[in-house]
Amino acid sequence: MTRGPCALALILALLPAVASAEFKLSELMQLLAAVPSARARFTETKDMALLNKPLVVTGRLVYVRPDRLERHVLTPNEERVVIVGSEVTVEDRARGRSRTFSSAAHPALLALVESLRATLAGDLAALERHFAVTLEGQRDAWTLVLVPRDAQMIQAIVRIRIGGVDGSVRRIEIDEASGDRSVTSIVEDPR
């Protein structure tokens, strides 16, 4: 008779581990797709071969469904990048300059734009068009590993890792073919 309660206790103890192991890419995409917009602060640390020490960039991020991304850099130099569709506008406020171009003409930029936009939109088809996609972790601590499919993109970006919790992106790591690397930590602004 002691086997029954022991076996039941063991099964109940294992249920959370079994349930959490079932977090699927489709579930993550549904969580992300449910977010119509987001605002956040970020700190990006770039390790670059050309620099003696890491470059630290801080600012704000905005996402508005379906395809608007904004990155407003506050330090070290103020700059605003707005991406709508494939159009990219870069405003250098210190110099009073602005330029607009297509992300399609820049493979590394296209990889970054598509990885972020498709992830934030929960658009798995778009992600898989450009990347081999792997999901690691659980709902409360997940990481998408994106490896570019396009040969031109691979010459610029080796891998992008996007981490988060539930439907929120919290970290982006970019490994470049040159050996340069950036890590961006993201903290959502309360609404």
C-alpha cells in the first residue's frame, strides 16, 4: 500500500517539469503576437575589434504593430532610427541630418530588422524565411536562436539570440561574422 502514495507523489512532483518541457515555438509566437505595441529602455554593449573598450549605448525602443520599430539613442550621441516596412530613416539630431533608405540594400541591417520585427509580431513564417529558428527554455525564460539562411546575411551576422519572458523581449545578442558582438538588455516601460 505504500507504493501507491509514493508513486503518486513522484508523478505529481514530475508534472511541472513535464508540463514546462512542452513550451513550443507556436506558443511563444502566440504570446508575442498578442502584444500590439511596446515601449522600453535599453542598454547595448558593443564589443568591437576596432575599439579598446566596449561601447555602451542607451536609449528607448518603441514597437507598434505591424511593422514600426523606433530606436532612440540617448547616449553617447543622440540619434533616432525609425523603421516602417523596409524604409529606414536615421536622424542625427546633433548634426541636423536625416537620411532615408531601404533595409533591403543592407543585408546585416535587413537581418536585424527582420529578426526583431518578426519576433515582436509573432510571425514565425517571416522568421523562418530568413533564419533557421530554434527555441530554447521555457515560457518564463526563453531564447530564440536565429541563424541566417541567406549567404549575404551570413557574411554579416552569424547568429542572433533573442531572449525573453512570456510575450516580452528582454535581451538581444548579436554575433557578427567579423567577431564583433553586441548584447542589448531591455526593460519595459510601465504603461
